[in-house]
Amino acid sequence: MADVFGLPEAGNREREAHAAKMKEFELRRKIRQVVVPTDDGKVRQLLRQLAEPVTLFGEREVSRSSGGGRRRGWSGASV
């Protein structure tokens, strides 16, 4: 009868590290594919749909469109 050998611990760690890197790669790929509106009217409409304030204190059109004043973790996609 043949002996069965388990994989060395280093092999398991490498496989887990590879899986984590692939997961991160896929997440980054999905994030790059997200279409974010830059038209002020569309941005305002989207913010209203999300029940978010349309204008934050001191925010201008450029800040609203680029997300400069809205870095609260929302990326616009369910990733």
C-alpha cells in the first residue's frame, strides 16, 4: 500500500497567498470597470437616489463630480 503524504505547510501558505492576490486582482479589475458619472446633473440625480446630500458644506461642482469631498468608502458598485 502506498503512503499518502500531505502537502508541506509552505505549499499551503503559497496557495493561500496566491488566492489572496488573485482575489485582490479581481477586485481591482471590477473597480476599474465602474462607470462614474462626471456630469453634475447626473451626479446630483445619483446622490438623490442614494438619499445622500446633494451638496456638502463648501463643496463645488468639481468636488462633487470628482468625489473629492465624498471619500466615505462608497465606490458606486457592489463589488
